[in-house]
Amino acid sequence: MNKQELVSAMAEKAGLTKADSEKALNAFTAAVADALGKGENVQLVGFGTFSVSARAARTGKNPRTGAKITIAAKKVAKFKAGKALADKVC
């Protein structure tokens, strides 16, 4: 499902226009991104939790040359599905 398909599905289920659904989706993604940028978690009970995780620096291997390289530490976004979502998927 791509963004436009999601907007259409949201509009149909919520009884909104596609324009309003797209505004809502954009606002949701912006709010989650802002919270994660501040290092906060976003917990939606039954759906899941968006969080920030730190990855330590590590040594990797260049697949072309075989040379060892250092991969810098960084922070990444994570999502853990809640029980209701996990049950629906399984």
C-alpha cells in the first residue's frame, strides 16, 4: 500500500475527503518525526510504539574490496507492534 492508497482508505473509513485525510496523515507523520527527533517515544495503545534506538559503532567489510571499514554510531527509528496489531497480523 502506498501513500495515496492509504489516504483513500483513511478517507473511506473515517468519512472524510481525501484532502482532509492527506492533511491528517501528513500531520501524524510530522508529529511522530518531531517527537522521535527529540528522542521521545510515541505510544499508541493497541497499535504500537515508535522509538529511537542507538546503534553502536562497529567494524564492517567493504563487499567490493574486502577491506575493513568503520561504521559510525547512529540513532535509528524503531517500531514495535502492539498486541492488537500483532494479533491481527498473525
